[in-house]
Amino acid sequence: MDKVWWWVMDIILPVVLLLALIWLVFLRRSKGSDKTTYDATKAGYAEEEERRREGTDGL
């Protein structure tokens, strides 16, 4: 029975952990398109620039 547990720990658990990590990577990937990301970044920079010009960026 000891050999079965070692086989489980040496083979099965690393495979399960690898599959879980791969699943998490795909789960956390951005779901937005490149254009959506670009537009959001551009809007964020414009808002930051506007705050800088108004002098309220330190708030």
C-alpha cells in the first residue's frame, strides 16, 4: 500500500497541480479585446492629464 501512496504523490498530485495552474492562467486572462484595452488606457491617461492640468492630481 505504501507504493500506491508514493505513486499518487509522485505522479497524480503534480499532474493535478499543473492542471489547476493552467486553468487559473486561462481564467485570469483578459477578456477584453485589444481595442477595448487601448480605449480604456487612452481614457485613463486623458483623465490623469486633465487632473494634472487642474492641479488636483495630488488628492
